[in-house]
Amino acid sequence: MTPARILVVDDEPDMVENCARLLGRAGHECLTATDGERAAALLDTERPDLVITDLKMPGLDGMELLRRAQELDPTLPVIVITGFATIESAVAAIKAGAFDYLPKTFSLDQLEVAVDRALRHRRLALENRSLREQLQSTLGLENIVGRSPAMVRVGELVRKAARSEANILIVGESGTGKELIARAVHANSPRAAQPFVPVDCASLPENLLESELFGHEKGAFTGALRSKPGLMELAHRGTLFLDEIAELPLSLQAKLLRALQEKQIRRVGSTHQITVDVRVVSATNRDLREAVRKGEFREELYYRINVIAIELPPLRERRGDIPLLAHTFIRRYGGGTVTGIDDDALAALEAYPWPGNVRELQNVIERACALTDGPTIRPRDLPEYVVRAERPAPAPGAAPGPLPATAGLTLQEARARWLETLESAYLRDLLDRHGGNVSAAAKAAGIDRKTFHRLIGKYRLR
């Protein structure tokens, strides 16, 4: 047994002394009391790992001591000692929350087994509580970094939505933190102790995606050497996160809709229906209403997954959050040696349009923390394209392109045109610096390869 601090309580001094002596031989530290009031005081001041108490005592009895122990710490196990004539009282104590009971004629083996079981239970309860606290600290609402009005609204909506069972659609550009929001919803929901299962709908071909989502039976297709549960099964009683749901093929959209409506799935190659209870949180960087209009996304599925919509603003629309985010990432990647960023470097970050959003800023700060020679990040530690963001240079060997004409445009229209010019130049420069390697350029931009290809097509880049 692992040594522990044990409080032994009985109005018979000989019983207390014998019990303490036996536990002391096993390496435990024993606190003793011969009345309930003294024991209650020790509970408050000494915080033991286990309480062993007699039920029948004058004044404050064992049942009241049990109640106080539970109020102080619900994970604190209590073993009650009782005579044969009071077995019914012992059973009542178990129903009231006691971990176990021992007859007053208990043997050394009985004591050791009961104490060992109680301390194991205590350790597991504390580990579980610690893991829950870590989960909350890692994925809690306080980790949605931002004080801008837009992010304050997002945090409030996440807080309210997490309490419900409604399906949620998170909309935002790549890199805005859609999965972070999804995990925060799960971690703050009644399903937090159950699985959170992410599915990347854009990364798998259709034939594999169906098997991943719904599972398959042995022999269902070539290579199916054994049965495999689907991700919806694994998410039972928890949360299923469908990332980039707009990329889901129409045929699978129909099957997913049926599964959500009937709360049942059928593995590939099976005729057996499996009941599943999942909450669906979806994410996309596309306009699903437009996709519905074009026939690229099923309207019924859109309304099924979009009970509550959470829209994440791009970083360029909440520039006031950039200093807060930068310092958050410095604490994460600075290793305690990089502790700040100077005004010029911060001004460069605030001027840059961040097409890759928060993910790109995270990559830039991680890079700067690795390259800086001192405790403070300076402009020379930032990528060149960030420092000269106000007027991006053309690709090597190319003549500077004309500035966009803005005469007759509203401020919003002029901003959009300038942003497109800057984004195009930035992407062209990235491709040149990485020798046309789209995967490397996308990684440097902090966006996924599919989004980078879409931008290449949008700006007709080679």
C-alpha cells in the first residue's frame, strides 16, 4: 500500500491505539481522535486521505462526521466501524456515501484490504478531477483569446451553446480556430467526460470516408480483414466534430442526414442498425447557403447541422486582439527566455493582413521565438513579408504590378480590393520562395493545402 495520512476515530482508546499501530506498520501516518468534535477539527486542519470512524459515539457521531467529510471533500473515502448489532446502521452509512464498513472484530487482512481499496479509489478520484481541471484549463472558454467585441460575442455564444444539445455550425476562414471552438464547446458541455471525435471531411476519398464515418464489417470490401467501428460509434454519448463538412460528397451527405434523423447507423457491408447518440459540431470555411443554392450541399442537412451558428471573424477584422494573441503565443513558445516583443515588431504584426489568420500568427511567433537572440522579439526576427506588409514586393524578376484603382469605391470596397492585391502578391512571393512547392508554401502561410490551391485558382497564379 502507498503510505497515506489516515484519521482514525473511535470513543474506545484501545481500538484507536490498535488500529493506529497496525496502520503504522504499513507505513501510514495516523491521526487519532476519541470523539467526533476532535475528529471534525482534524478534518479541517489536517486534510487526511482516508477516515476510519466508529458509527456509535456520544456527541457528534460517525454519520455526522461522514456528512462533514463529504462536504469538505467529496473524494475523501470514509470507512465505518460497527458492531454486529449495528449492521443495519452500517448499511445506512454506505447508502449515505461511506466507502466501506468493517466489523469491530476485523482482522489485519480485512483492515489492509479495506484501506488499500479506499486509497486506490481516492487516487483514481483525484486523478480524474485533475484531468478534468486540465481539460478545462486547456480547452476552457478562457482560452478563446480576444477582447474585441466580435470575440466577446463568440465567447458568450459558445458558453450558451455548450449547455444545450443542439447541433452547431462553426463558420470562418482557415486558421481562425474553428476546432478550438469546437473543443471548447465539448469541454464545457454535459458531454465533456465522453469522447470528442474529429473527422476531417476533406482529407479522405469518398470510399474511405464512408468506412471511417460509419465503420465496416469483415469482408465488406477488398482489404477489410476485420470488422471496424466507425467514428460515429466511437463518438457515442459524446461529440462528433465534422471539419470542412462542405467537402462531404453528396452521397455521404444523404447517409449522414439519415443517421442524424434516425440516430442509427449501419456499417458498410452490414444489415444491422446500431443506435448512436452524438452531438454534431460542424465547421466550414465556405458559404453553405451558396453551396445549397448551387446544389452542392443538401438543404435538409444544412438545417440539421445549423441549429446554432457561430461565426468566427478573420484576424484582420479584429486587429486589436493581435497583441494579446502574440503575447499568448510568446508564453507558449518562448520557453521562459523570450518574454516580450518590441513596439516596431508589434506594429508590423498589426499592419499585416494575416490571410492565414490566427494559425499564421502562431507560426510566425513560434519562428520568431526560435530565431531571436534575446528576450524580446524584434522586426529582424519576423519574416520579411510580414515586416514589409504595407507594400509587398513583387515576385523576383517581375515588374511591380499596378496599384488597384479605388476611385468611386466605398471604403469597404476599396479595402477588399487592396486586400486582394496584397493577398495575391503574398501568395506569389510564397510560391517563389518555396520553388513552387504548394505544400511548403501552404505550411508557411499557416493554411491547408486545399485552401492554398483554391487561392491559386482565385488569383490565377502559376
